[in-house]
Amino acid sequence: MQKTNMQKTNMQKNSGSRKSWELILWIIPIGIVTIIFYSIAFCFLDQTPSLSKGVEVFSINMGIAGASLTAGGLLGFLFGIPRSESIKTQSNESNESVNQPSAKYGDNDSLEQISDWLTKILLGAGLAQISSISEVLTNLSNRIDSIISGSSLGLFGVLIFIIYVISGFAGGYLWSRFSIRTELSRRDKDLSDMIQQNVVVEVDKVRDELKKDFEVMQEIYEQIEPSAPQVEPKQEEEIVHNLKALFCDKASERVRLEVFRQIQDIRSQNWENNKLRMAKTIPVFKALIKAETDSPVFKGNFHRVLAELGFAIKDKANPNPDNYKEAKAFLDKAIKERDKEIRISDMEKRPWLAYYEFNYIYCIFGYMSDEQLSQDSNVRNDINRKLEKVYKAKLLKNIFDRDQRDITQRIRAWSQSNTNNVIDIKLT
């Protein structure tokens, strides 16, 4: 019922505004016709008829009409600009009123306020001050009359000025109050509909992305959970292929980074005491590396993925020479990738990155005997260069003291006799 009443009120307002527009549209041409007739009359009824004088009268009065109409229209426009409204709504859970922005615009009450102020001023100052208005009009008439000689010209100019100022003000006010409000409401509605549509699209997009991310995480957990069966070498290639497709097709960048973080934690926490659990991360690391080729997400940290895979393969239970060679290949890629992505100055701030070199050396000792090493000068030189980096990172002595595995101790003994004093350190 309330909505129907509001619609009726709006229809009445629109009907009234149309009638006002029609009246203004009639006043403007009537004023122009009046100026034309007055100019003709002035031209032929003057004591010294002159066509040029009639054209001058017509031009000046049209100028007065145009200027008055423009000034009045601008002033009416300013007074009629609609103001935005906020709707008070009540929360379902409480009785508190909340102001919420809406796409509706209310009437500009500036004229009402000015009317109220003028009424108070007039009551306070008295009607005696109104006489000054006639003086203003007289001065205006005299100024116009000084431009156009003739006793009636000044008065006619004043009348034109008043008529067109009022018409311009009324036209500008009505246009600003009704037409602009309708246009602003329409634009706000279009904008609101567009935003709502975009929000729906984004929400659907996020929902689909979260659904896919959940499926990816579920698949990864099934792969690495403690109760999951061990991956046979024949099965690994198929698992890596499936996981790579899963990462590329479904996983968001956020989830791929989270998967890496979690399997990195599993590897670092289990490489010594639970190698079977640690080995389950290998297919996931390989799938992340393959997926990075098609869809990169690690942005400067890809070397960490390569290195973590190398660590995991190296630390498998009972690794064979082929495992060490495979681990060395990934660590070699990690070192090259790291050197491309990280400056030497940054390396000094992150000495732990030199573990890449030590584990690379560890892999070489894993598949080569001391006799084979003594016969290959290229490998010896490569080992010396990498040992020097580990030494400069101040990691070497700590590794030798902490890691008592046979291969580590072989590296320790070999470094004492084969580094040509490059490493000046007391290892005993």
C-alpha cells in the first residue's frame, strides 16, 4: 500500500514538472516574438526611423534575454541538484536503525532553507528595506537606457531581464530536480546491477576454485598420509603424470605453494627416522617440477623445489648408485637455478643455501669410490670448488661434527688430503 502511494506521488510530481516545462517553453518564444515586435515598432515609430537602430535594439535585448536565461538557468540548476538519501533499515536481530546508502535521490531543500532564512530576515529587518529593490531596478533601467536612447527602452530591457531570469531559473531548477535525478537513479541502478553481477561471478569463481583446491589437497593427502601404500618404481611415473595434470588443471597458485610447504616439512621431519614416509614426497616434488614448466608459480624459489627433491632421493632408504646420480642431477639444476635467481650478496645472507653444494658432493661420493675419484681430475676439481663454497658459508665443520654417516666421514677424510690447502680448517 505504501509503495502504491509513493508511485502515485511520483506520478503527480512528474505530471506537474511536465506542465511547468510546457509553460517555460511557451514563455521563451513569446518573449522572443515580443522583442521582435518591439524592435519593429521602435524602428518605424521613432521620430527618425532607422533600420540599423531597430537591429541594434533587437540585438541588445536578445543579448539581455540570452544572458538572463543562462544566468537564471545556472542558478536554478545549482538549487535543484538532487541530494543522495540514506535509508534507515532495522536489523532483524535488534531494533537499532542503520543508515545504508541507497540509489535514491531526494529533493534539494536549499530553496526551502533560503525561504525560511528570508522570512526571518524580513520579520527582523522590517518591510522598510524593500524600497531598495526599486532603486536597483531603476539603476538597471537607467544603465540599459543609456545604451539605447529612448524613454521606454530601459523599462523594456528590465522586463526582458526579469522574465528570462525567472524562466531560466525555473527551467534549470526543474531540469536539475527531475531529469537529473531520474538519470542519476538510472545510472546508480545500472552500476548496482553491474556490481552485483560481477560479485556473483567472482563468488562463483572463488567457489569453483576452492572446490578444485580441496580436491587437490585431498588427493595429495591420500598420497602422503602414513597409511598410504609405498610407491613402486613402476607406478611412480604414472602417479607423477596424474599429479602434474592435477596441479596444472585444478590447483591454484596458492595451493601449489601450500603443497610444497607441507611436503617440505614432511621431508625435513622424517628424512632421518622415517624414510618410508619421507619417500612418499618424491612423486609430489617431481609433479610440482613438471607442472612448473607449463605453469610457473614459484617465482624465484624454484631452486628450492629442485633441491628438496634432490635431498629426498639422496636420503631414501638404501639408496643405490642410480638414486645418487638422479639426486645429483636435481641438485645440479638447483644450484644453477639458484645462481640465476640469487645474487652473491644475498647468498652471504643465506648461508644455508650452500647445503646444495654439500649434498651434491655427498651424491658423488655415494656412487663413486675413492679410487674412481683419484682417477678423475674433473670431478676432483668440481668437488674442491663446491667444498670451498660450503667452507666459506661456515657450514663444513658443523656438518662433519654432526653427521656421522660413512659417506660424510669419507668426505671429511678426502677434504683433508685433496683440497690443496683451499680449506684451511682444523677438522680434527
